[in-house]
Amino acid sequence: MTLDDLPIIIPAIGVIALLFTWWKTHSINAIPEGSDRMKKIAKSIQDGAMAFLRAEYRVLFIFVIAVAAVLYWSGNNNPNSHGLVAVAFVVGAFCSALAGYLGMKVATKANVRTANAAKDSLGKALEVAFSGGAVMGLSVVGLGILGLGGLFALFSDQFNAFENKDGLTTTLSVLTGFSFGASSIALFARVGGGIYTKAADVGADLVGKVEAGIPEDHPLNPATIADNVGDNVGDVAGMGADLFESYVGSIIGTMVLGAAMVAGSTDFVDFLGGLSPVFLPLILGAVGIITSILGTFLVKVGDDGDPQKALNTGEFVSSGLMIAASYFLIDKFLPESWTFGGVSFTSMGVFWATIIGLVAGLAIGLITEYYTGTHKKPVKAIVEQSITGYATNIIAGLGVGMISTTLPVLVIAAAVVGAYEMAGLYGIAIAAVGMLSNTGIQLAVDAYGPISDNAGGIAEMSELPKEVRQRTDKLDAVGNTTAAIGKGFAIGSAALTALALFAAFIASYDQTHAEPLGSIDVTHPKVMAGLFIGAMLPFLFSALAMGAVGRAAMSMIHEVRRQFRDIPALKKALEVMKLNDGKPTSEWSESDRDSFDEAIDSAEYGKCVEISTQSAIKEMVAPGLVAIATPVAIGFGGGATMLGGLLAGVTVSGVLLALFQSNSGGAWDNAKKMVEEGYEINGVIHGKGSELHKATVVGDTVGDPLKDTSGPSLNILLKLISVVALVLAPFL
């Protein structure tokens, strides 16, 4: 492989990933959907999801055009940048939006087919659900590598990056716009999707479960369809946008640091034209696509098998292949040793930094699973303390969330120190790339969860046989674990990516200014002020997101109560349900079944979907503007040193608060699930409808916006602020 080959090979591997997703989509579409009722429910979910995306993208289109215009003007009026940064921004935004659209489209097709496949076997259902997740995962990495690789080749030719230092600096400065575009879309997708899903979920749970006493995903609950739509907009499109941003951000940050290393050392001349540290993250990302695709073929399970083991097999084999490939690639494309800034580094140091990133990501995921998993000690403690009421449930959940930050932060700290010792700042950045190199299969496993959850909801609403729901519940239970691990992985990758971008900001500033920033003195008043403002931002951002969920949920609660009160058929059906005491409708009298069918036809599902959509679009604006405007104001108002303080403060505070919110919410959620399965305390079994259950439902309702809205959105906040700083570096 030569320097001339790379501009073709790297984007081509992105195309291979997209062809794989096309093949998977085609195979999913060929699977039968099931009964007419299943098709009708699935279509409602798909229509609701697409309606949300269309509404969101209409707003974001205006935002993208406005920001692109500003970037074009400023780029053309600065000698260290170029107007093409606007093109990179638009392409990054488009790729992020397209990845979300493709993943959402297929997920809402795979859910009903998973439910139908569960009629035959657990293995077939797993295959369909995981295939849907694979489309999301490989769309993200495929579009990321295609977009980055293609633009890098284009801009390199435009600015003669392979021939002179200034051309390479300008190329990478312009390329940062791609990450800015991806981050912008990711923020709005995460915040908007989180508001949508939690408004529906809170309304469905509080009015449906607690007040009306009907099961989750019951067709008599008007918020059920909106709730199932929310699983897709929040956990499929939202998580996809989150990891897309981390993926491209870590690669770009490493490329910028690689360029600084190339400029300061002559030891790379014989390796890819002297640009091997710049190309290495792109090469690792491209090879990670291949290992992820290979791993997807190993996810198989028999009807009596364990879906978790099947998913683990795919992930672990893919990771093993990636480790072997990383060793070969790093050994081939980097010199055995080199000197930079008076310090000696080795290719094996870079390899070990990559492994540190991979191991840290796995460790954080496993720690997260311990603190949030069903039947684990922390979650059992929440259940047992909930016996005395709502307040003790909340106190226990808060305690679990707080203590759960300890081990992940120690892992992140160890990873940062270890990677730095191995390869300096470049080592920290390459550790982030290593952690995210298998994003394709990691995201496939994560997106599998909401598809399985939707499949269970469709099975419940369609009243499929009991064994079908048991199979979908088995898949969903594993999905809860993968979701917890995925959230931990997303937070860990966000931390390392933000640090990589922070280091890239300093390197970019130093390369484009006569007076370099060098290091940042935390005792400087401006830096200290920036630290405090940065540490405050995650709290302000979380407050805006939580307030948005609260307002949207109130509207949903009022709407569900109105329908239960004012629609006679619904009111009558709820009374009939109580009379039949939980028996399946197949055992009801003919007149009762007629009342049930009439109520389903009378429920105004569309109004609940509309409330969630409008609330999400309206409420996502304020948090988004805070995230983008703050670093701009600090950068131009306080200078590069104060902006550096802001980056440090928001990174540390954001990681801690994200861990706390995600883990406390996940623990509350699984505490509720344990009670719904039946939990014995002092010889008494507490199940659905018990006082213990009501207490855990309230805890879950409090935790929902923490784990699905504000918590995950913080990952994007700290990366977006770092990306904005990186884009601003030449202008300060």
C-alpha cells in the first residue's frame, strides 16, 4: 500500500460497508411481517418515526445552511482556513443525518419482522433484530470513513497537503468542519430524540401503569405507539448520531496531532510520504469496518441458547481480529522509533496505547452493566429499599448513580496516563480511535436492543401467543444489558475523544499562530474562570433537557387522561378489563371482545405522536444553542487560554454527570423490571400492581429522562464544545 493508493482504498472500504447495509436491508425486507394487525401497528410506529425525522430535519436544514454561510465567510477571510470548511460542515451534517435515517428506517421495519420470526424460534428472531442493528452500525462507520476519506483526498489535492506543511495544516483545519457538522446533528438528534421518547414513556407509564393499572405496551394506552416510536428516535437514531460523532471526532483529532508530530520530526520520511501518523487513524477505522462485518456473521443462537453469548462472540472475535490487525498496521506504517519534542517514542508504544483504549471501553461497559444490571447487588438494593415507599427508592437510586462514577473515572484516568506514557498526546488520541475502531459491531449490538423492545410491544399489542412474548422478552432482557454497556461505552469514548480534540485544539492553535499556546496554566485567572464556567455547563444543559422532558410529559399525561375520560369506548374497555381480571381477550365473551376492538379503533394514537414530535422539536433548540454559542463567546471574548479552561471544566464535569445520570436511571429501570418479574421480600412475592411496584415505577419515571435524555446528551455536549474550539483555533 502506497500514499497514492490510500485516497482510493479508504473511501472504498466505506462503500463496502454501505453495500453490506444494503444487502442486510434487502434480506430484512424479504421476511414476512405477520398478521394484518401486526402490519397496522408496525406502520403506525414507522410513520411516527419518519414524521419525527422529517420535522427535525426541516429545522436542522435551516440551522445547517445558516452556520455553513458563517463558516464560508469566515474561512475565506482568514489566512489559516478556507471557505471549504463550510463544505466539510455540510457533508458532515448530511452524513450524520443520513446514518440516522437509514438506521431508523430499517429498525422500524425489523421490529415487526422480529416479532413474527419469534413465532418460529428465538434464533430467527435474534437474526432479524441483530441484522436491523447491523444496518445502523455499519451505516455509521461506512458514512464516517467515506466522508472523511473522500474529503481528505479532495482537500489534500486542493491544498497540496502531501507536498508541504502549510497545505497539510490548511487541509486538516478545513476537515474539522466535518466533525462540527456531525456533532451539531448529533446534539439535536440526541436531545430531540430523548425528549420525544421520555415524554411518551412517562405519559404511558404514569397514566397507563400507575393510574389505569394496565400493562406496558397495552393497545388501550393511547401513548403506546408514541412510546414505541420513541425507542427508535432515542435509542437508534440518537445513539447512532452519538457514536458517529465520537467516531469521526477521534479520527480527526488524531490526524491533527499526527500532523503536529510530522512537522516536528523527520523520522517519518520513508513511511507513506512522511504522513503515516496522519493516515493511521483513517486506516485503523477502515480496517475496523472489515472486522465488524466479519463479527456480524458469528452472531447465531439456537432456540435454547443464550443471545448474550451469541452477541459477545461476535464482539469478542471482532475485537481480537482488530487487535491483530492493529499490531500489523502500526508495525508496518510507523517507524520502529522516533523523536518528537525531545522525547523518544516507538511504534509498539502506539500499539499499546490502542489496546489501552480497547480495554478501557470494555471495562467501562462491564462496570456500567454491574451497577445497572438486573439481579446485580446495586439494583437489588434499590428494590429492597423501595419496600418503604417512593422516597427511599429515589434515595437508593441516587446513591447507586453517585457511587457508579468511581470505577469508570479511575479506568479513564488510568487509560489517559497509560496512553500518554506510551505515545504522548498522540497516544491518548489513538486510544480513543482504538476504543471506537469496532464501532460498527458495537453499535449493531446496541441498536439490536430497541428493535427487540419494539418487537415485544408489537407482540403484546397483537396478542400473539405467550411463547412469542417470552422469546421477545428474552431478547429484550439481553437488550437492556447491551443498552447499559452501550451507554457506558459511549461515555468512555466521549471522554477520550474530548481529550483528543482538546489536545488537537492546542496543536492546531500552535500551528497557526506565531505565539504558541503550549500548555495552559490553571492558576491564570482567565483559565480558572473558564474552568468554572465549563464545569457549570453540564448542569445548565441537563436542567434545560430535564425541564423540556417535564413540560412535554405534562402535555402527554393530560392527553392520555383526556382520552381515558372523554372517549366512551376506551372508558368502557378499561372497565371490561377489570372485570376479566387480566385474562387474554381470547377468553373474553364476544360482547367484551367487541368492546375491546372498538376501543382500540377509537384510541387517538396520532395525537400522542404529534405531542411528542412538536414538544421535541420546540424544546431541543435552547440546549443546542447553549452548547454552540458558549465556546464561541468564550473564545472570542476571553481568548484561547480561557477557552482551554472551559474545555477542561466541561470534560471533567460532563463525564461525571453523564455517568451519574445514565447509571442511576438504568438502575431504577431494572429495579422496576425485577419487581415486574416477581420479587420476594420476607416471604412475600411482590409483582405488578403492588405498592413495591408502584414505588419502582415512580423511580423509573424519574430516571427515564436522566438515562435517555440529559445523560446521553452530555456525551455530545463535551465533544461538540471541543470540536467548536478546534474549528475556532485558526480564528482566535
